[in-house]
Amino acid sequence: MDHATKPSAATLSTSSSRRWVLSRCSLATLFLLSGSLMLIAAGYRPFQPRTAATWDRFSKLQKAIPAAPSAARVSHGAAVTAPAPAPAGDLDYLSHQEEHDEEDAGPPAPAPAAAEEVGGDGECDVFNGEWVEEPVGYPMYDAAECPFLSDQVACRRNGRPDSGYERWRWKPRGCGGRTRLGGAEALEACRDKRVVFVGDSLNRNMWESLACILYAALPDRSRKRIVDEAGSEYRVFRAMDYNCSVEFLWSPFLVSLETKDDRTKALKLDQLPAMLQRTLGADVLVFNTGHWWTHTGKLRAWDHLERDGKMVEMAGEEAFNRALRTWARWVDRNIDPSRTRVFFRSVSPEHKSVNWCYNQTSPISSGTVAPWFPKSLITIVERDIKSMRTPVTYLNITHLSELRIDAHPSVYTITREGKPLSTEQRQQPLTYADCSHWCLPGLPDTWNVLLLDSLIRPPSDVQLLG
């Protein structure tokens, strides 16, 4: 016998209410679902919180999109054409990038600069500032772990007892933290780029510095290649995981120096070395010349000058000017500014006679810096660059380098035979002190930080020497 209890009126009323609510919720759910389907069909994508990697990618893309160009500023009566903007990045990249962030996420974004360096008072000039001691992040690499350092500039390896010269950072006035750049950021700045240095041993100094900065930051140092052809005339470092190469071509005059059959040497003022063709297609070219033009007597590299295949006589300044004009015409005819950024690094100062580098352990902070390079030759460089059709960025490192009297190898270098100076030789600094090149780690690391800053964020103007 079924003893089920007959539901009361209150129970029936409650059940009816629940069915009414459920039916209304179902209708609402169907309404919302149908609305969502209509929006999706129309191309709507629901909001997704951006991950740190997404914002990092977005920041990098924004840096790749050039700002509107501004006119070059005249400084002390001279100016250089402002760099042409690089082609804009692919804007469609943004709409698809979030799908790949987890797979291709790069290194985390750098920490904000110190509070006192955020922003700046007045106009930013990265070449005007002061040297500050930097206990964090400097040196940017360990000399003992870098395979690119030549014995000439490996000062600690050659017995230099102090290391303070490795821990100075250039702090531009009014520029925020623009010189706070680490190895991981340097790798990103060089990703998918071919950077070529052309010039003398001071540009080789700069090449060694950048190669060491990048090598030290590599997550996998086995994923690299080193090429050294014909001694130091052509050197290459490749970071394969970043599709980045940094190259150096030896050309101290930028024009050709040819050894004749009679063993005399002719400096050809209207010809560039054939090896310069290797630079075509590079993303970044950094040229320099200067020191070798000031050598005289037995130190002078050429026996005579040539032009149009004939021996010519002319003053040193005129020869320098003709050589620079030959280089400028070659750049204008062969370099595509939409593909290649061209830099000319200003003269690297020596510290001899009045400002002598021997036994110096800190930068010049007061007093007069005695310039050694003829101002007339600097004027020629600036004038010839200004006359070029190709935009050239003048990397003006001269003044900030003049302050670094402490940063040369001095007596902690090598002899012409490639051996470290003996104790007796170190006691003869007038004969053996090297006050031209720079210890590594050291000052050329700052040159490269300024170079990379220009690649990441092209300057709106170019400063020239007074």
C-alpha cells in the first residue's frame, strides 16, 4: 500500500515559484548567450588582462614606431642633419601578438629608474652631464670571462691594482635614467641587427666593449660565433639566438692605404678600401677616424699622398678634408638610409702632457681640460657631415671622455711585441704609458650605452663640439 503523503497547498505554491524563477533565469541566460554570439560574429573580442610580457612587447613595438622628425638643433654655429625615421613597424603585429606572448616572452621590463632620475629639468642632452659612482650594475661584464678583450686594454689582467675606473656611470643632465641600460636590454636593442664598426683601434676598443656587454648577457653562451680574419682587420661576434652580429673592420683613415711594389706606402685620398663593401646592408654603421692623421715623423703611416693615381703634395688639413669628402660621397651613393643608421663617433681624446693619465684613479671633476686634437680637424668633420645627403648621427663622446683621465691603460698595457710591461718598463711611464686607448671594462662601455640609446630612442637633435 502506498503511504505517500499528499502535498500541501503551501508546498505546491513554493514549487510553482521555483519553476517561475528557473524559467525566467533560463530566458535571461539564453538572451545573454545569443547577444554574445552576435557580438562575436561581429568581430568583438572579450577583454583579456595584459600580461607583463604583453606590455613589454607593446613597449618594444612603440619604440620601433618613429616619432615625427624634428629639426636638428644648431650648437655653436654648426648642425648635423637629424636622423631619418626608420620605417614604421607592422601595426597588425599588435592584434596577433598576445597569442604568442607565453612562447616568445622576452626578459622582464627593467625596473624604474631611481626617483631622483625620473624625468628631468629642462632639455635632454645626453652628451652633457657628469660622472657618478655607480655601485650597482657596473662593471657591465667580468673581464676575465670575456673572450674578446685584447691584451692591450685588459688592464686588470696586466696588473692594474685599482678597479674604481670600472664603476663610473655617465649621468646626462635633464635626461632621466637614459644611461641605465643593462645587458639584457642591450641584447634586445641589437636583436635582428647587424652592427658594424669601421675605423681605427679606438673603434676596435668600442667593438670589444659591445661584444663583451652582449656576450655577458647571453642566456646560453654556447650559442655564439666568433670570427677573426687576418688578425684584427676583420672581427665578428654573433649572438645566434638574437640574430645579432657585431663586426669590426680596420680602416684607420677610412680611405685606402696601399703598399707599393717598392714598399712605399701611398694614402689614396680618392679611394676607399675594397673591404668597405662588406658593410653594405648593415643595420647600423659606426665610423671614426682622426688619431692616425696627427702622427708625424716615423709614426706617420704613409710615405706620400695620391689623388687620381698621381702623387700630390698638400697640407695635412686639406688631405684630411679630401679623405672625409671621399668617404661622405661613398656613403651618399651606397647607403640606403631607410635600411641603415649611420653614426660618426667623434674623436676620442688622449691625456698627455698637461692632463697626463699616469697614476690617475678618478675622473676630472674641476679645473681645465686641455684638448689635444686640433680644433680645425674637428670643424672639418662637422662641416663634411653637415653637407651629406645621408642622415648621420654624430656620436659626440669627446667632452665626456676628456673627463676620464683615470680610464686609460697607462702602464698596465703591453709592448709592441705583445707582452705585458715589465716592472722596469712600468717605472718609465714617459716612454711606455698608454694614454690613448681605454681600459675594459671602462669608458667605451658608456659610448655603447649612448649608441644603443640612440637606436632605441633616436635623439631629436645632434650636439656638436664648440
